Amino acid sequence: MMKRLLAQPRLRGLLLFLSVAGPGIITSNVDNDAGGIATYSMAGAHFGTTLLWTLIPIMVALIIVQEMSSRMGVVTGKGLSDLIRERFGVKITVYLMFALVLTNFGNVIAEFAGVASSLEIFHVSKYVSVPLAAVVVWLLVVKGTYRSVEKVFLSACIFYVTYIVAGFLAKPDWAAVGGDIISPSFKMSSESLGMIIGLVGTTIAPWMQFYLQAAIVEKNVSVKEYRMSRLDVIIGSVVVTVVAGFIVLTCAATLFKAGIRVETAADAAQALRPLAGRYCAALFAFGLLNASLFAASILPLSTAFVVCEAMGWENGVDKKFSEAPQFYGLYTMLILLGAGIVLLPRIPLFPVMYISQVLNGMVLPLLLVFMIRLINNKKLMGGHVNGPIYNSISWATVVVLGGLSIVYIGSLLKI
Amino acid sequence: MAVENALREIPGTNAQIFVYFSEIMGRLVCAADGEGLGRLADFKIKMGELFPRVASLAVKPRHGKQILEMDWSNVDSCNTQSIRLNPGAEKLFRPLETGPEEILLREELLDKQVVDTLGARIERVNDIHLIIVHQDLRLVHVDFGARGILRRLGWLRSADKLTNWLFAYQTEERLISWKYIQPLPSHPDKRNLKLNVSARKLHEIHPSDLADIIEELDALNRSTIFRALDTQTAALTLEELDDTKIQTSLITQSPVEQASDILDEMAPDEATDLLADLPGEKRRKLIQTMEKPSREAVEALLKYREGTAGSIMTKDFFSVPGTATVGQAIEEFRKTTCPLESVAYIYIHDAAGKIAGVCTLRHLIIAEREVLLSTLMNTRLITVEAEEKIAEVTGLFRKYKFLALPVVDAGGTLQGLITLKDIMQEELEE
């Protein structure tokens, strides 16, 4: 039966796609984590649709960057930190890992802040929800039950559809939205600069490139199957951007219009009112909680994995603690400290989520420089090095984002 | 050649003669009169000896970009400050080239993954430990430890001070002798690099560890290592691999001759599973090249549907007629050349070929040689038919705690054997 089905070329193509697909789509869904939802909501609420146009160049850059990670994974069969260590030596690798752990740590804090603020809607104190979430996440991964729960997280991502529906229900002025996208405008201010960097940082997070490449390597995708993998990445990237665009749009049509500034989850939840009425808070809380837990189970694990791979330490949850002490140590510490910081009294949860994404955006150009140099290495990539279009877009991303970061830091320091 | 204060790290040893690669890398290379010519970029070693010699230095010249090569024999003195050449040697620089049996330490070993055959796992090289003997610089150890990382970062002294002050403790060295190290070629043109002396060491690693190592490597190194294995080790390692995708890619990348030799060597049921995953054309080609006995076994097994007892059974079993004596059975057993998967039970068939009973190896050993097997055998037999589902067979193993179960056809003739190991593998895969 199966064999006969496989004889049909179209079905065979689909099956091949399904066997290779996954990493790109999963990565993009994890991408819409607590920091993502917070940043997109704030972008819409505080700037209306004026920053919506940025998502188009961001999407192009996202596709290019993710495609590079997955191509490197397929051709070399090695992880990104592995390649960085082998090509650039231990010194650069150690400093880069410090930067990455620090940024990822910011993201871990953001995920736990997401847990805290979503459950605050249900009047659960963060002193209860956050430690509980930390324990659950730690056990999920260490006890190896994560794989089965991944599907639950993934299917709960259907939540993002609510933003698309709410976006239509809010009846935005489509002509004005179109105008904002077609004729980009930008008012120079420290706040809008930070927001643009945050939007880039949350959509093209540095840690995702490591995660995506590792997932591709783990799937043993061969060079022949690569076209399918690329399709997976492109679909994932487009989905992310569409969801992000609708979050911004919905928040612009509701919160921005009403002049609400997003300080808490309850504020951000008002965006879903056209769809869910008075249940909007519950709906938003559910989506934010799922996104936070999903990313919180992947992010610390991926960070520990990447660092251990670069340093040549044993890693993987199939190892015992005594076999891989650095791996478990780093993993546990990220969760413990990440959750701990959220428990500090009076810590502003939404700003924390947003700032972590701005940090992502500032580290990204640095990582990109390494990625571009690796992927253009003939010894490593053979005939699969970047073409001129890829190189110009990726270098442009580095220059623009690097420039924005410098100007932003300058404006913060009031130089 | 004079060697001055090369190393201060290993107390109690003849401390003058060891040096870490990180301590001389990037040092000044100067002419006999002291004129700086360039910086040390790399060392080239020639593989083959137990502790291979540095054959030449790669130097990044002061002017110009191209890396130049200088034979080690032209070095007058070497220490952790600089390398001084013999008079007139500066005219002997030539463009750097590496032959098939030569590797560059920095380019191809430092920071790369290697197989530690002693610990049976993959490690990353943090530093390289060299020794100076009789004017030669030789590679003795590789450094896998945290000290290697700290040394290269330039933090070793401060880290030692800190740990000493805090815990009165110093991190330990993790140096592994070069003879246990299997380097992995880093790019395709070096894949035929004759694996060095330690390649033999690969065979001392247990096949299940080898399988773990292979799974951890990238595709290029996977096939390099796999090709370095002898047929028997390759077959055992292939059986131990969990990922069918890796299994099939290794076998399809091997030349047909070699691949079919490996399949011959594998247990027929394992070989069948592997072949079943290959595309039709490739499968037919491989089966045709296999030797007759294993080819027939594989062809028979391929007939059974997936998920049935027949698909996981082995054709290697031992069966004698009931009219045979214990002595004859033992003789027969001795003559059996194929490696039997299970020797726990000896099956006895009647004149028509139908399975009649079973003896244990213990029976054969303790009974008199003249005793007829038909008088010894246990006739209360549990058998399964080849079309039976695996789940049912697993149930039987649970219930009766056998080491192996005979598989028969509808007429009761023995077709094969399912061992406890086969069942365990099936269970574990689920």
C-alpha cells in the first residue's frame, strides 16, 4: 500500500518534504516567544502601523539568514558553534560564547517574565507560577519527555491565528495600512530606533540560528534533499512574518487608536477584544503562556548544547550528570537564574521582554559576520558558497543593523 | 640545536624539553643574524611514526601574504620566544605544500575533533604537546583539558592563582598520548589520508562505541572512519547503528564489492533489514554480489512482510536429525563455520524434516557420546509461524523466558530462529 502510494511522484515529493520539514517551521514558531509577542504588541501599540514596513526587509533578511544556517548544516553536517570553533580558534569562540550566553540569558529571563505576566491575568502570583514553570521545564527536558510535549506546544501555536482574525475584526483603515507599508517613513528618535532593533532582534534571534542548524544536522538531511529543507525554512519565515505583521496591525488598530500604552499583559490583551470580547484576557494569557513555556524548554537547552559543542564538552540529555557536568550545570543555571531574576520584586515584566530582544538585535550583526565568513569558505562549503545576491543582502543587514545599534547606543548616551 | 627554557609546566619531569604548540605559535622566526623574517604560522608533520616528527615550519612572512615553508633541519634553535634559523637558510623558503600523508597542526588538528581510541569517544583538541628529542620536535600528546583552553586564552596563570587562593586546588592536565589519537581529515581531498598507526586502534573500540562515534560525526568523517574499518568490524558496527539513514548512506557510499562483503559478514536478519531500506536497483545489485549462502538467506528473509516473525528471524541455526548421536552432533557443531547467533539450543528434526524436539548445549556436553539425540530431546516445543506478528512473539518470550524461539512454516519445518537479542532490539526501537 505504502509502496504503491510512493510510486506517485507528487505524493513522493510531499512525503520527502514531510520527512525533511520541521526544523524551519518549529524554529519559526519558537521565534514568536514571549519577547516576540511583547515586542510586536508594543510596536503596534506605540507606533501604530508606521513601523509595519520594516517587517518586509526583516522577512527577506530572515529567509536569507535562516537559509544560510540550514545550508551550512546540510553541507557540513556540523553545528554552527562547532564550525566557529574549528575555523576561528578557541579565543574568538570563548568570547563569542560569552556574548551568546549573556544574550540568551536575557531571552530566558524574558520567557519566565512571559510566564509570570500571563498568569498574573488569572491572579496567580509570580512567586508561585515562575518557580513552578522552572521546575516543569527542567523536568520536561531532563526526563526526556520533551519530545512528546513538543507537539502539544506546536499545536497550541494555532493561537496566533486569533491575531489574524482579530486583525480583520478590528477593521483597520486598510488604505492607510497599505500606504504605510508602501511608503516607508521613519521618525528619528531613540525610542523608534530601539523598537526597530528589537523587531529585527526578535524575528532574527541569534540563538535561533544555532538551534536551526543543530536541528538540521540532527535530521541528517542530505545535500540531495536540501531543496525541501529550504522550502521548510522559507515557509517558516513567511509564517513568522505574517503572524508578526498581524500582531502589530491588530495592536495598532486597537491599542494605538485608544492610546493604550503596553505595560502589562492585561494591556496587550486588549488587542484581542474585537475577537474575544471579555475573554480576550484569558485568550491572550493562554497564548503567551504557551509561547513562553515552549521557548523556555528549548532556549536554555540549546544554549547549553551550543556552548558544550564549541568547547568540546560532553552534552545531550541522554548523558548522565557525571558524564556531562558542564552541560547540565549551564542548563540548570540558566533556568535557575532566569527564573530567579523574574522573582525580584517590582521588576517590570514587559519592558524586560522587550529589552532582551533589543539585545538580540545588537548581537546579531556580530554573529552574522561569522556566518557570512564561514559560508563563503570554499574548503568548507565547496560549491555551496553564497552567491553575490546573498552576500550583498547579508552584508547589508550587518551594516544597517550595526549602524542602527551604534546610533541607538549613542542616542541613549546622549552623545 | 639549543633549547632554552621551553616549558615550566610539568614539575618533576625533565622540564626543559616539553613545549605546548600554543606557546610557540605566532612566535618570531628570525635569521641567524637575528633579523626577523616572519611569524610561525603552523607546523607540518609527517604521519606514520608513533610520535611523528615536525617536518617543516609554515611561516607567515613579514612582507607578502603567501605562507612559506622551511624545513625543520634548517632550524638552529627554538624556544618560546623565537625560532632562529641556520645561517643562509632564509634563501631556502618555498611555497607551502602538503602531501597526502602530511598534516598541518593548526590547520587540521588544533580545535578540531579527533577520536580518542582509549576513551572510545570524540574529543576536541585544545592544545598540542610537543617534545624535543635529538634535535627533533615530535608530537607526543594532545590536550583535551580545560587548562589547554585557559592557556590559549592567556588566562592560565590568573586562573591558577584564583583556584589556588579559593580552593588550594589546581585544575588537572588532560593530556592523551598521540598513539591513542585518530585525527579526522577535515576536507574531502584528504579523505584518503592513510590513517596513521593508531588506525589499528580503531578496531580495539567496541563496535557499539564505534557506532556512537560514527553517529556523532559529520557525513564526511563518518564514511572516512567507516572505510578504515576491516570488514568484520564494519559489519558489527553497522549492526549497532540506530539510525537507518546513516546505515544506508554508509553502505551506499561504499564500493559495491566492499559493501557486499560487509553484508555477507552481518547477521542475515540485520543485513535484510538494511537492504529492505535501500532503493530497489541498489538492493538488487548488492544482493547479486553477495556470496551464495548469505545471499540465499537474505533473499528468503526479504520475502517476509515487515512486522512478522519471519522478517526478524535469523537463518543461522543449528539443527540435526534425531537419529544422530551426541558425538555426531558435536562433530557437526564443530564443522559449522558460520557464526551462530544463538548456541543455547540445538534443534532436532525427524526424517521428513519436521522439527521434533530441542536439546540444550548442556545436554551435549554432559551426555555420553553414544546416546541418541531422540532419547535426550525435549519434545514439548514452543514454535512460532513465520507470519506471526512480532508483538505475539514478544509475548511468548515474556511468558516462557526463552533465549531463542524456532520459527517454522505451515508444515512444521524449521525456517529460522528468533533470539532474545532480536526481540530486545525490536522493543528498544519502539
